[in-house]
Amino acid sequence: MRWKGDADTANGVRERAFEVEVDGRAVPGILWVPDDGPGPRPLVLLGHGATRHKRVDYLLALGRRLASDYGFAVAAIDGAGHGERRAPGHNDDIALFSAFLTEWSREGSTDDMVADWRATLDALRELDEVGDGPVGYWGLSMGTIYGVPLVAAEARVQVAVFGLMGLVGPTRDRMAADAASISCPVLFIQQWDDSLIPRPETFELFDTLGSLDKRLHAHPGEHAAVPVEEIVFSARFLARHLAPHAGEDAEGR
């Protein structure tokens, strides 16, 4: 792991950019930790959606909330073709989404992203401020496309938040097989009027998840209209499983 630039500290949370080398790929990320000394402490990995990046507003807010309110370490990385890994000329959402569809269809794309996350997890747990505490995952939309295979492959992940995705697209069969092998607690978030991901395919993915402890939360609205209160609940859900005393005020305990 290589640090990039200086750390910024605000409201008791230290934020710092990093880079991890994985099979010749430079994977840029960002880490949030409470500014209160060494771990071990729970670590949450955040996966962004298609055309977005590790510093999209909702990930910044969630990362800072998990660090400040629950004392967690939190990390996000840019997916292939996103953020600092974006190719020249991909300057708008249409070009970015087209590039994402091409990457999603590429043989080996899922395995590469899982490798990027696992190498990041290995590097983060070597840090004194993180240590070898429990691990959770949060990722919607593209964050679920790559998050389901990651959680299936990575026994260290003990709880996950998925959503805004169904059994669709070029990795449908892979996602179905991986989802069936997941056994950790899962919160699944759905937008009832999502025009990108059909409702039946969303239910199919949820049904396929092998977890005995799983719940689905649905809200009216389009794909990107997840309400703020659901993001807040998802933080409490993670805390309930990663640090029960920190999350014991969670709704729906």
C-alpha cells in the first residue's frame, strides 16, 4: 500500500487516499478512520455504483458516519474504468456507462475486481489503526454486481448490504451461483419503480441469496432515489452485526 498525499482530519475522522498494486493494476482508494489511535476495529468496504467513484457524495457521507458514530474503519476503491481509473474521453455519464457495460462483459472482470478488493483488505488489515477486526461490505448497483462475488469468496466478510440489482446482465449465472453460497446476514435495498433493473429479477436475486438472516427493504422511486433514512438504517444494520454495543439502537433489532 502506498499513501497519496496528506491525511485530512475533521470531526474526529481522519481521511487519507491510498493506492494498492494488484497484478500490475494501480487501485486507488480512500480510508476513513477515527482519529483515536490503533485498532483493531471493524472495517467496512464500500462499493460505488456505475459511472460513480470512491468519492461520490453518498459514500463520503456513509464512510464518515461509520467512522465517527461507530468507530469503524471504512474504505472505498475505484472500480475499473471509474474515478481515477477512468479512461481518457470518458467525460460524461453516457460514455462512462457504455464503458462500464463493456467492462462488465469482459471475461475476467469479476475476478479482477474481487482480487482488487481482497488485496485492499489484506493491506488495510496490516495497518495499526485497522487491525484484524470483523469486516462488512456495503455496495449497491455496480457495488452489488461485484460485491456478491466478493462476499462469496471472502470468508472474512461477516455482514453485507446489497441492492439495486437483480439477476441480469452478462454475469447473471456467476452472480446466481455466488449469491447462493453467501451465508452471512444481508440487508437488500430495492427501489420499487426502478426502470433499470426489473422487479422480478431483483426478487430472484434476493431469493437466491443463501443467507438465513436476510431482509429486503423497498421504497418507491427510481433507481438512484434511495432515501437518506435507508442509508442511515444500513449503517445501523452493519453496526448491529460488527459491533453490537455500538449498533444496539438500530431500528428493527
